Amino acid sequence: MTQILVTLNEEVTAKQVRKAIEQLRGVISAKVFRTKSETNQKTLHQQEFVKESLTRAFDELKSSQHGECKMMTDEEFMKELKAEGVA
């Protein structure tokens, strides 16, 4: 079995190239691998969002247990997410 490494610039979509390669005779499979920097940025953004969400939820839970404020309803939570542009 022979493998070929193809590096693409940002102007060409990997999906289109993958489909074209799969149509060639003798191709067993074609896979798309992202560079570490792309994957890391997405992962870091997701981790940051989860950390902020959990911190906010924990702080809210602590304050509600001490009677400082009432718990946020799911509608209020979704409204806040939409206001932040997340949902």
C-alpha cells in the first residue's frame, strides 16, 4: 500500500479535495487530518467556554444556597446565552 500526503492552502476546502481523491481508481480511503494549531484553538475555545459556564453555575449555586439570590431558570439561562451570542 502506498500513501500520499497532500497539503492544502486555506482557499481550497478539504471536503472537495477528499471527494475528488476518493473518485480516483484504486483509492481505498481518504482521510482529512487537521493541523495541531487548528485543533488546539478549537479545543482551547471549547475548554474556556466550559470553564466559564461551570464557574458561573457553581457561583450561582453557592449564592442560592446562602439565600443571596434565587436560581436561574432554564429560560433565563438560554436568554443570557443568546445575549452573549453563544446560543
